[in-house]
Amino acid sequence: MNLDKVISGFFIILAMTLNFGFFYGDLDSLESHSKYELFAAIIVNLIATTLKLGDRTQMGSVLLATSLVADIQLIAAAVVWSIAYYVYVIDKEIVAIIISLSGGALLANITSVALYVGETLKSKR
Amino acid sequence: MQNNSLWIILQKMRIPFIVIIVTYTIAIVGLISINGVDANGNAYHMTIFDALYFISYTATTIGFGETPYSFTYSQRLWVTFSIYLTVIGWFYGIGTLIGLLQNKLFLSEIARVKFKRQVNHIRKKYIIVLGFNYVTNEIIKKLLNNDIQVVVIEKSEERANALILENYTPTVPVLVSDAHNANALELAGIAKSNCKAVVSLFEDGALNLRIAIVSRLLNKNIQLATKATTSSSVNNLKDVNVNVIANPFSIIANELKMAIKSPNLLKLEKWIYQIDTLDAHLEKLPVGKYIICGFGRLGRNIYQVLRHENIEFIFIEIDENQIKEIEEEELDHFMVGDADEKNILLKAGVKNATAIVAFTNNDTVNISILATAKKINENIITIAREDEMEDVSIFSNAQIDYLFMPSKILVNKITNALINPLSDIFARAIKSKDEHWASLLVKELMQRIDANPVLFELVINTAQANQICDYIEASNEIALSIFEISLHNRKLKNNVVPLLLKREGEIVVLPSLDTVLQLDDKLLLACDENAQNDIEYIAQNPYEFHYALSGEEKTLFKKGLFK
């Protein structure tokens, strides 16, 4: 067993599950979407990204790319939410933007997990 | 995936990044979960943004104070803890990043990337020069003057910095690396199509050979120019098809022979290598008895040259082992002893010798030998060599009659062979000619052109002489004399002396003006600038060519506008 693999696998999958947890729910209201879950998803995604840094293999680069996509989308969702909350009003459009951005991040996270699992299955050790 | 430096940073920044993320998260989570009190005394929870904002300026030690409301004591307790946590995390991250930026490996990686980018941006022809010293410095200057760019690989960082201080235009990219490293050569673009040659002039013959082999393997069409000091390394280099092999010792030996036997030939050679003009002082050494001190690599080369000439000579060598290989009947040309001793010099016959040549490998000993000899025999001609081209020379102040500077010839030989291959061939072809032939040629060049004629190379192909090509392809005959015609007045002649014609491996020295031109002929012409201009016009411009051929102006309208 490789401790590095456990840690990075843990964070990559946790990033996806938290992302899903935030995304799951009513699509046009924020009541079933917790901001704390978004916060947790962003943090875990950032950690997952950091763990993928500096891996020069082809797989490592693709994993890093998917993680960066997820980060950007989730952070964009958080930024839109904060701006709307403090400066603007949260209307239906804003809600749709926040949730669809996190949906996009979810797709990226799923890709990332799929690649990660595939890579692990291929590995002989 | 070639960009190594970025990956090094990222790899090493993993832990610091995670430390920053985790400490921020702990601090933020604490802040949003602890109850606060707003201005009206109502309980409230900080939002995530509030907490992030507060932690961002606290962790970076900027410190704007407590926002949005004054903190309660439970919040302050948590903030006290968070400050230590996040500030330490932040400093650790920044510290690692700055440490990385000063990391040698990282810096050299950055330099590599920069070098690679510079090499990739070169669009013109360029040449890779290995090692930076006084000789390659001269070569680089000459190449740049001839519009050929240069890339340098130098092992020592100090000398690489010296190169940067030279401020060449255009910039000469330099890589600090071992020259025989295949990766470094690859990085210098040895496999690129516009990389024309590799110049490797190290003292170490094995290193030159190794570089030649590696370069050949990386690019089998590239030209190689190296230096060799023994005949065995010359042969080894020839085996790997090195195009230009310069041997400074044989250069000196030949120059010595020419100075004695055929000074005009030496004059021609110096003109071809652009060291002197044709009207320079004739450097003639008289025939007579020569005493040569030192029988090392240079001494052997001189021996090979002089033994076939009708010149009386004697070698003085301090080391008995050096002359073991000499056959017995030749041994009266040799003496064992310290040439710096007066008795030995007297024994060698310094009193009635014409010249003394001090070629041991120690400069001070050489000067001392010459001074001793001059004291004994006032009329003796002193000859020395100077290897290094430096600003202050001890030799020029030592009043030596004749000073050999092989480095100068080496520089010009290498650059000529790379830039003007025909003039190099010409210089080699005239070596077998005699003094009479050379003096006639010098006279002709001086009379017809001037003291420093331009050497002009012309290939009869579509790129350089499309008019001539079209004319020959239409199965017409045209002679070399077309290039002699003056475009100001067809009846007058320009100052042109054809020196060499190369046709399918056959070399004709001084081809006659009646020679019929063929496609792919390579010509070397001596002329003045005006004539060079006219020749280029005749070769490429349809109107000027027509005028030179027929003496009539070509008109467009007779034959239709576009033909």
C-alpha cells in the first residue's frame, strides 16, 4: 500500500463527492445548496490540485488540468455568490449561474476520478 | 513537457501550498462557527467571505483590525491562535518560494529554457561554437560580420559571463554545459536545418574527436571544424568525415617553409586569410643554417617539412626520449641538450647560423634562448611563436625578428573554410606552387586590381546566377569572360582575375577567361567592389545580362510585355 496514493485518492474522490453534495438538489433555489458545502468543496479541490502539482507524466498533466477546471468553476461560483450577496441581489439568474457552474465542476471532477481509477487499475503495483 | 523549471517549482511547492490551504481553512472554519455580537448586541455568525477577508489580511500580517464588528473574547482567543497558525504557514510558503528562486538547479533550468528559446528564434544560418576563448571570440566576430549567427556552449560560468559582456549584435546565446554532452548539442539546435556547422577547437584531441562523433551522429550533414595537433588525431578525425581540420603546428611549419622558400606564396596566403594586403612587406627568411630548439609536436611538423627541402638545420632537444624514433642516418640533424645553455648553442654552431628558432613549450625559456643566441651572434635572425592573442605581448617587446602567430591563421582558416569554402580550397591548391608562380600572380593582382582585392565566390545556379543558368539551359555556350565586361561601357573591361573553378570535384587554378561555363560551376574571383557589383548584375538581371551579351538594350515591347 502506498500512503501517497491513499492521500491523493482520498482528496480526489472527496473533492468529487463534496462537489456532488453541493450540486445535488433543487436547481432554481439555493435552499437545498449549502454555502458551507461549497466552501468545503473548494478547499478540498484546492488540496487535490496541489497534490497533483509537479507530476510530469502524461496522466499527471491531464489530472492537473481537470482539477484546475473544477477549481476555476467552483471559485467562480463562490465569487458570483459573494458579489451577488454583498453588492447585488440574488435572483433566479444568479442561482442558476452558481448551480450550473458547480455542475460543470462536478463533470470535471468525475473525469478526474475516472482517469485516476483507470490509472490505478493499469498500475501493476 | 520540456519545461522543467516550472515542474521543479510546482513539485517543491506542493507541501507549502497545502500548509497554506489547511491553515487558512482551519482559521476560517473557526471564525465562521464562533458566535459574535454585532453593534446592536445581537448574536451573529461571520459569513465565509468575512472570515476569508479577515484571515487574508491577518495571515499576510497586514492587519486592518476587527471587521465587520468588534470581536468577542471567544473570537479573539481563536484569532490569537489563527494568527500564529496562518502567519507561520504563510511565511513557510513564501520562504520556500524564494529559496527555490535562488536554487542553482532552478536558475540553470531557467537559463536553459531561455537559451532554447533564443536558439529557436534564430531564423538565419547559424554555427555552434564550443568553448569561449580568444580564438573563438575572433571567430565569432568574423562570423557575425558575415551575417552568420552563432550559438556558444561553454563549460565555465565565468567565461560564459565574459561572453555576455562582449555584447555581440545580434545576441549570441550561450549555454553553460559540457560541450561533449549530446543534450547540450541538441539544445543548441544541432539537428535544425539552418544550423550549418559545429566548431570545436579544444586543446584536448580526444575531446575534439568525441565531439565530432557525437555531432556526426546527431546530424550527419553538419559541417565540422576542429583542431588537431598530432597526425594520428588528424586521421581519426578524417575517419568521422570532419570537413575542416586545422593543425596549428603544421600551419607554423608550412609558414616557416614558405617564408624561406617562397615568400610570395606566404603573402598570397596571408591575403586570402585577410591578415595582410598584397603590398605588405615581404616576409622573407634567408636560406642558410637553422637552429631549432625543441622537438615536440611542433618540432616534428617542422622536421617533416624541412627534411625534404634543401635547407641546413639542426634540432636541439632537452629530452633524449623525444628523438628515439629518428632513424640513424638522420641523427646528425639532432642534438640532445638544454638549448638555454651557451655551450650547447655554441656546439650547435650558433656563430655561423643564419637563424635560431625557439619553439619549446615554455615562453620564458624561448625568450631567454633567443637573447643568449643574439649575444653570441649579432646577425642571427631570431624566430619565435606566440600562441595566445593577448593585448600585451611579451614577445612584441622582446624585439624578435620574426614572430609566428598560429592563432591568427587558425581563426581565419576556420572562418574561411566555413564562410568562403572556395578560398580555402584555393589556399590549399596553391601550396604546391613555386615562388615564381606566386610572384607572377601577386604582380598580376596588384596591377589589374589593387593591393587588397575582394574575394568573390559565385555559383552558377538559379539562386546566384539565374540569367547565366537560363542561357546555358537554352543550350547556348557562354564563357567566363562575360564577367569581365563593364556595364558602363561594354568595350571596357573590369578588373577581374578568376582564381579558381570547381566543377564536379575537379579543381582548376587560374582558369582562363575562355573557359565555357557549365551549370553548378563554382567560381572564385578576385576583383574590386565595382566589378563585383557588375558581376552580380550580369548574373541576375535580364537587362544587364542582355546588354553584356549583345551590347544592345533589351526592350520589352518587341517581344511582348511579359516575355
